[in-house]
Amino acid sequence: MNKKQPKQKTKTFDRIYSIVASIPKGKVLTYRQVAKIAKTTPRVVGFAMHANKDIQNVPCHRVIKSDGTLAGYALGGPAEKKRKLQQEGIKFLNENVVNLKDHLFKPLLPFDF
């Protein structure tokens, strides 16, 4: 059994959670952006969002696909994700596409992991 794998997974997820925790209300990041900052893949970001147990401090509903569409949401599906984003003032171009021009978060400072 490889004991490094769970530790590595935890460190990666912690990096991801730190990034997502920094997204302010009214803004979103894409899975690809989070992955690039955390030095992992968008798929791993998705796994971390699904495993997130601290939704108060890690707002996983603010992570969306690179084309602005909504991905799944473990706590109620895409409709609930959309409702939460709209409550925060996020506007949609159509039924399921976030207006990235106005709502894409652009972190200014590099993250120190």
C-alpha cells in the first residue's frame, strides 16, 4: 500500500480549497483556472469540490466550466448552483452560461503553498 497517495491527495485538496476559499461573492473561477494555480488537473479539482465538507468557507458553487457553463453540484445539482450564484449577483448570458466578462475572478497575488 502506498502511504504517500492519501497525504498527497490531502495536500492537493488543501491547495484547491485555499484557492476556492479566496473567490469573493459575485465572482467565479473555472475548474481549469483552479487547476493551473493548484498545479493539478481540472478533474482533480472536480473531485475536491465533490468531496468538500466545508461549504461555508469553501464556496464550491463558485467553480464553473471554462466555457461559463455550470457543472454538477453535489448539494442540489446545477439548478441549485445557479440559484446560489444568482443570489450573489452573478448574471447569466442565457439559461446556464455565466457572464464571464463581468464575473470571472482574477487573483492578483500568487498563492503560497
